[in-house]
Amino acid sequence: MGDKAKQLFEDSGGKLLTFIIGNQEYGIQILEAREVVGMMPIEPVPQTPKFMKGVINLRGSIIPVIDLRTKFGMEAKEATAESCIVKVDIKGRATGCIVDFLVGVVTIDAKEFEESPELGHNIHTDFILGMAKLDKRVIIILDMEAVLSNDELLEIHENHQTVEATKAEASAAE
Amino acid sequence: MDSATRETIREQLAGPRAQLEANLLNADLRECKLTDLGDIMLPFDALTQVYHQHGLSDFEQSIAFCNNLLGDIATEHISHFTGLSYVLAVYELMDEVTASYLEGNEDLSNFHQFLEKIQQTFKGVENVKAALAAPEQTIVQDMPPMDIVQDGSVSDFISEVTEGLELVEESLLELERDPGQLSLVDTVFRMMHTIKGTSGFLGMPTIGKIGHRTEDILGEIRDGKRGLDANVFDLMFRSVDTLKNLIAQLVAMVQGKPVEPVNIGKFFKALETVQGSLTEPGATPAPPPPRPPAASPGEAEESIEEVEESSASSEAPAAPAAEASGRKGSAGKIQEMLKVPAERLDELSNLVGEMVVALSLLTQNPVVFELADRNVHAQLDHLDKITESLRDKVLGIRMFPIGTVFSKLSRQVRDLSQKSGKKINLEVIGADTLVDKSIIDNIYAPLMHLVRNSIDHGIEPPGERGDKPEEGLVQLKAQHLGDAIEIEISDDGKGLDPVKLLDKAEEKGLVKNRESLTEKEIFAFIFAAGFSTAKVVTDISGRGVGMDVVRRTIESLRGKIDTQSKLGEGTRFSLKMPLTTSIIEGLVIAVGGHRFIMPILDVLQTITPTSGDLKGVQGKEDEFFLLAGEMIPILRLYEIYRIEPKITNPSKSVVVVVTAGNRKYGIMVDELLHRQQIVIQPLGERFKHLKGLSGGTILGDGRVGLILDPVSLIQGLHLHQES
């Protein structure tokens, strides 16, 4: 069992906050989830990757919000009355994550946990800590640190700049 | 003694006396280095030789007394101030008596009397030394000289040491937990060094001594000569406690409250244990009276009567407390200070900002607005006033007078004027102007640089100043301009030469078309990296590395620099920056469905160009517009940020004119909404690579608005074009 998975059982006592995106149930360590708020107006930030929806005012502090659907390569979807924002705190950095539907808290046992599952194409396995199988439910446990790692944000941002640059060149050529 | 011998003596004495005249009488009582002491000791030695040769043992003795004092100063047993005051008093009298002796007046009984008295009085001072050597000893410190109490030096010293000791204590605790962190030893060492230095400088030998001994031990630890065992920690904590008590005593003394003697013996006991020295406590001198009786150094230098008077009082020692309060007179106030993490103040000011916004939402709510009840409106008004003053108070917490920075500068100006051989008159206006702490912390270096430039490159050397007064004028001026502060540095020197600047700029490849540049644009070149027009690089300035740093520092404070200069008449730099760095006045603008905030300080003007003023290349007739004869490029925010705009025709939009680098640009937006004060919040790590955005804020409707930074926005565009 990896360090992060150990942490799941030792620090969070195997408790997961679970939610649904698309047709799949996902879970994150309960300790990483700070609060859940309903959808609210999101101010887009220019020159950021697609999954970065923008920033919100959460009781006076400005926090970024990402769309997990887009982040996981799924088709973007309009928010519904059931969509909500899960605020996660990784290393003191707060980020809001849009999910389709919040399920609740579930406690899993170490023997229900399975590491490195083989999954289909539409899921980035890098973001996955493992899986939990409970009766008929299959919960994909996310590694939020990997999901929110800045490297990827930067990389995409750089690409974006290149697009801008090409555009600028094109307009200069005119 | 015959007149020939007298003549010889007089001749022999002349040399050393002249030297003493120069070295001793001009010595700064407060600040003197070991070399200065040497300069005084050498002529003393010469005098001793002469006196010895002629058997004048009385004079020889008094010189020996002075030399001992100098030695005590050098070994930091007594303060410079106290020691030198005595040396001066003794020497001046001795000099006089010697003169009259050589005139033939050989009666020395008065001199004997005086020497006896002064040595008696001095025992009081010596007590410091004796007390420090005693294992169990309480001490009451000397009252610091009145002038440094009044100018606040003592107060500053007290808060500095108090803060320092807190840090020391924290570091020691941490170190005890984890002895591997040797960097903490360094921290403590540096603090003790500062305490030692400053207390020596201000004439507080006891504190200085304890700092010194602690520093020694720490030095040994740092150099690996000593391990970190329990004894050492015990010593360190004792040292901190003792210093704290001594500071508390100092505070009481300055405030004129009853003074409690401090037991410094515990520290020395601990020191003994650590050093492993087994000195017999009995071997140390008998404990002298706790307080140096009335050995006020200030009095000693004045006259013999004064000394006699004080020695008289030493026979009937007054209670130290009573004496201290008697000395109080116009005692300085020691303001109690609280050290609070800046973060908490930021949180507080953010919250207050939110509160102002929330309140304005409430008062503007149509339901509330239409309420017929007068009381509700009166109460809301009241709440509004309270909120307003609360906001002002909270913002005021971080505000300090700029004078602290100015006074540091004036000291530097004096040095520079000596170094460069130019006479400088520094004029300071508006020293009590309040500015945010972050500005105080960051403005010194850029101001210093500009002042240096004024002195080194601006003010002409004496003789080259033509009709102007020989003394060059450098003026520092601070004033509030609405919600901004303006700091001006001006000189009446030779001014900037636009032609020279242009030549240089061309040489550096910064200009393509020199005719098209305005004077302002030319002056802006001096802030370009690596740009210096000084022919000779002096050690004061001229390397051209500084001015771009100045610009960047000011920009990091969200400020602007404006340069005015007239050849032969002088140069004026004016720095304009917001009063606080967390709250700014902003212009809320709209593009498509988005709102952005443009800091007011960045905005030169807003204008809707007429279609006749729009210029451009073929096919694109609206790339530029004409403003007062100047062609200004139009930047469309919707293009840069790829937003769906409402308006694409500049003559129907609003153009916000800003400057970046040394050019003007027009940022085209759909409309201007309103102007308001905003609380800046950082957007965080995630967005720090974004060009053109400096932060976010919560707008009146509770939504987030992004704050534009036109300079980095435009720089970002240039980067793209170049790549």
C-alpha cells in the first residue's frame, strides 16, 4: 500500500467523501475535503486552461474552481441544481472542484481497498489512488494532490501562450 | 624648578597636548572605536614619559587613572560615554593645572583634592565592573543619558531588545528540541551581538556585558569548540532572563517608577558552571554598594563643582529609586508595543473591507431604501459612520510616518557630501506624512539611490555651480494626494541632458527614431537596465544597475516614477504610490460580460476617440488613435483575453489610456462602470504566471473582479510578438 493510501486509513480512518461525475462515483479522503457549497457565480479568468472555470468569492476569500469533468477529459456539461463545489485543501492551498452530485461520507475497510486498477481510456490513472468495492458500489478514490498539481496547470498554460503567440504573429503578418 | 626646566617641559608637552586636543576633545562621546581610543592613549603615554622624567608624580598618577579608564572602555567594563566623560574632566583640569604649574604656581593641594574626589566618585562607576565579577550580586543600572532618552533611542533600544529576546527564547527552545539546527545558534549569536553593540553604543555596560559573555559562549558553540549540553542551555536561559529583568529595570527607570535591583549573579554563576572555572566566590572583590552613587557622566564633564557636589551626595547615598525618579524630569515615554503577525492585520483589513461592501449592499437594497421608517435610515447612517471610522482606524494601524526613512537618508547625505567634497543642504518636507508599513520597509533603498544620484551626478562640484549658491540643495518632500502618497526628490544640480541621454540610448540600441521621442520618454531611459551616462564610475554611483531596480521596486509598490529636469537647473523625481498596498482606488470596467478593475494610478485618462482620430494601416483603420498629436496604439482587451465583446468599434467604446515602459497605450473596453475603493486579494500560486492580472477583489455584488495590471499586460504582449 502506498504512502497516500496508508494516510487514507491512518489519518482519515478510511472515511471518504464521495460524489458522482458522469456515471461514476468518486471519493476523496475526508481530511482533504473542507466544505461543500452549492453552485455560485464563477468569474472566469482569462488565459487559463479549459478545466479552470475561474474564481469564486467564498465568504470573502477568492478561491479558484476547477471542473473535474473537463479535467478528466469528459464532455463539459451545464451545471444543474444538483451540481456543487467541493472545497479541498491540499498543502494549505484551497481549490473548489465542481462535481455533478454529492453522495455523502462512506467508511471503507482496508480489505475493500484495491490499488492501481486497470481502467478504461477516458480516465487518467495518474489521478487515481485506488478503488473501493462495497457491495455493488465501485468508488474510484482520487489522489487530489495529483489532480490539482500545478505542473499540469502550467503546462497547459504554456500551450495556451503559444496559441496566443501564433495569433499575434498572424495579426502582425496582416 | 627653574624656568629652563619649565620651558623644556612645556616644549615636551606641546606635541602630545596638541594631539590630545585633536583626538580627545573632538572624540564623540557616544561613538568611538578602539582605534580612536588608541589615538588618545598614545599622547597620554607621551605625557606620562615627560612627567615621569621630571618627577611630576601627581600628574603621572592622574594620567594613569585616565589610562585605566580607557582600558576599561576598551574591555567594555564601562561605557564609552561614562568613561570618556571622566577622562575629559580629569584631562581638562590637569591641563589647566599643568599650565599654571609651569607658570610657577607649584601649589597642587587643590589638584590632589580633586583627584581624590573624582577617584572616589569613580568608584561608583567601577562598581559595574566589580558587580559584574561578583557571583551573587544585585545591580541597579545607571540612568541612561537624558538626550538619548528624549530622542527615543532608549525606547527603540528597549523594544528592539525585547523583541530580540523573544526570538532568542523561541530559537533556544527550538534548539533544545532539535540540537541539529545549528543555524539557530547563529540567530541567537547575531541577536546577542546586536544587544551587545547597541547597549555599548548607548552606554549600558551591564546589558552589554551580559550580551557579550553570552555571545562568546555562542561563538564557541558555533565554531564547534563547545557542545550543546544542558549547562549551556541553562546559561542561555539565565542570560535571557537577566537581560529581560535589566530591560524591565531600564523601563522603570525611564518612566520614573520605583527601580528594583536585578540579581545578575545567577547569570554569572551559570557562566561559571559552563566555563568550568572554579573561581572561589570569596576571591572576588567585596560587594560594593549596589548603585553607582550619582556618577552621572553628564555632570562629570561639566565642572569640578559639579563633581564635588555629586561626590558629596555619594557620601549619603540616596535611594536609587528616589534618585531615578528625581532624574526623571522630562523623561521619555515608553509606549507599550504589541507585536502582531502582519497576517492578522491583513485579515482584519480584509474583513473590514468586506464589511464596508456588505453594508453598502444593505443600504442600497431597494427594500431597505424604500422603508418609510426614519429611524431605520438614521440607524443605518450611524452604522455607516462607525464602519467608516473603523475602516480608517484599521488602515491606520499599518501607517507610520515617512520621517523614519528620511532621517536615515539625511545621515547618508552627510556622509556622501563629505565623500564627494560637495556641500549639500538637505531639506526635508512632510516627514510626518503617514504611509503603509510595506512602503516604509521598501522605499529606503530606492530613495537612497535617487538621493545618491542627485548628489553624485546632479549637484556640480564647488566652483562649477555658476550663479547658483555654492551649497547644493537636495529636497525630500512627502505629501498625500488623495489616496496616494507622493515623494519627491529634487536637486538644483546640472539636470539631465536629453541629447546625451539620446546618444547613449542609441548606442545601447534602445531608440530607432530619435525625433519621435518626447522629453519624458527620453528621461525614462535612465530607468532602463544597464543605462548610465556617468563618464566615471564612482563608488557612489554610476554603474547603471540601480535605476532599473528603483523602478521595479516602485512598481512592486504599485507606484509610478515621473522625471522632470531642466538642463542647468536641476532634476526632480516624483514617486507616486498608493497609501497602502492592500487597498487601492480602482476603475471598474466592463468587457463583454466580464468586469475588470483598473487601478486609478495606472490610468492617465479615459476617452472615446472620434472616428476621425482613428488611424491605421490599410484594411485595419482603427489600430491607432490620435491624442493631442500623439499616435496611441489601441489594445483590445477582448482580443487579448478572447472574450465575446459587445463593442468592436473604438469610436463607440471607451479607451483607457495608460503608460507602460515609456509609451502610452489605449486599452479598449466596452464601458466604464464606476470608481471604487477595492481590497486587493492575491489570486494565489495557481495564477501567478498570468500576465496582466495582479489580483482579485470582491465587488459590491459579492462577485469577484479581476484587477488588471496594464504594465505587465503590455509587456506580456511584447513578449509574444518577439517570440
